[in-house]
Amino acid sequence: MLFLLLLGLTSFAANQPKVEISVQPPYRMVRSNGIADHQTGQFPNRRNPHQISAQAYHFRMPLTPQETNHKTPTKGKRKKYIFGVALNGVVFDPSTAEYWKRNPRSGWNYEALTGRMDLGLDSSQAHVQPNGAYHYHGIPRSLVEKLKKSESMVLIGYAADGFPIYSEYGHRDPRDPSSPLIKMRSSYQVKKGSRPSGPNDPGGSYDGSFTKDWEYVGNLGDLDECNGRFGMTPEYPQGTYHYYITDTFPYVPRYFKGAPDNSFLKQRGNHGGRSGPGGIPSFPPPHHHQR
């Protein structure tokens, strides 16, 4: 069985949106050029000097994702992942390349959406990588408006582990789809007190500027440490684990509930979605955790 969703043009014309989403059991496949199907901000701009250009994304994820007994960070010591891909083929990537004193070894990574650093984001909380990859750091407002159908949860994409991604509204009771829609609250807060003040530390009070300024507090909000929960959704009436993009930290989740597919691994000099020889997209071997 093959299900194919086509948006945009029938070829990968430069700077025209194109995405193909197909179901080829046991995988969901996404091939896109990463060009948004909505109006974007002006790029390059004063704080983001990069031009949007077409990519050659080719992702896959399991159709029946499984929760693992441990969470996997999107930005681990050995592996770094794109979190997921939107239905329009644009990727979700919460991390930034900016560090305190431009020193990645410090571990003090600046956040994109706390307002402490202007990274030239547009109204869809997106900007452009040096390689031309347009990507979302938070709620893609323009995409949500395009996909929204009356008073309903809005499916906006899929994570690298296969679980669905929704915009910030979910049902008050996750197991009762007739309950009111409410804005989901993350369970993170800014740490209290002051940062370390060693030679590789910025010092000063925790204020949310850096990723390490934040901490997870169980049951503080509606969502778990992966910024998701189990519940019924319009697309999954029997219930499924699913993620939310929230308007407060972590915005885009920083951990996977399941096993991310290696096709979402970030490669040096690009934004993931591996391509084979001659630019023809190809998949890496299946992740050993997947079925």
C-alpha cells in the first residue's frame, strides 16, 4: 500500500515548495526541498545573513513508533538530530550554534526564543542556516493557520521517532476528545539562583538566556520532559503519544520518547536528511531500535 501526499510543484524547482509524504510499511517517508509553502520573513536580514535555498531532504520514521525505556536528547554528545519535519517539509530544529564567548566547549548554548539574542527570526519563529536551510525554532504560525480546521487539534508534523507533532493546543482531558481545547503548558522553569562563575561560565543570575538556565519540574505543567503526553487526537482516536510545540521553553522538544531514525542525524555542513551519490536522496541502514 502506498499513500502519497504532494504539495507544491511536481519537480524540485529552485525555491518552489515541494514535499512528498508516502507510507511504505513499516515506514513513513518524507522527501522535500525544505522550502516553506507560506510567506517567510526577509532573508537575508541584519541578524541572519543567509539566503533560503532548496535542500534535498529524505527522511523516514516508523509508522508504529514505540516508546523506549530512556529518553534520547536531540543534542547529545555523540549524535545530534533534527527533531522532526513539518507537513510542508520544513524541519524543526530547536538548537542554535551560538555559545557564550563563541566557545562550544563552555556548554553555555544560547536559546533562540528567549529574547536575549536576536537571531533574525521571522513571524513563524524560523530563520536560515548558513547552508540555506529554513527551519522552525518554535510554533510555525503561518503553517498552523493554513492547516487549522475549526476547533480542533492541529497536526503539524512528525518527529524523528515517528510520533506526531501538534501545535500548542490539546484537550484538557487527553483521554476525552470532547473536552475543551486548552493551551498546553510545558513543565520547565528557569532555575533559581546564579550560574557558576568559573573561567568558562558566564556567571550572573539564571534568566533563560541559555539552555542550561532551564530545568524540568515534574507535573509543573501538562507535558512531560519530552514536551509530550499520551492521549486521543483527531488522527489517532485510539490514542497515541504525541508532542507539542509550545510558546514557552522548550518550544520544540529537546528529547525523544522513542528511537529517532538516523535519517534525521545532522551531518557536518548540512542540516540532515542524507543524500547519496550525485545528490540522489538515499537512506542509511535502519536504526537498530526500530521495527
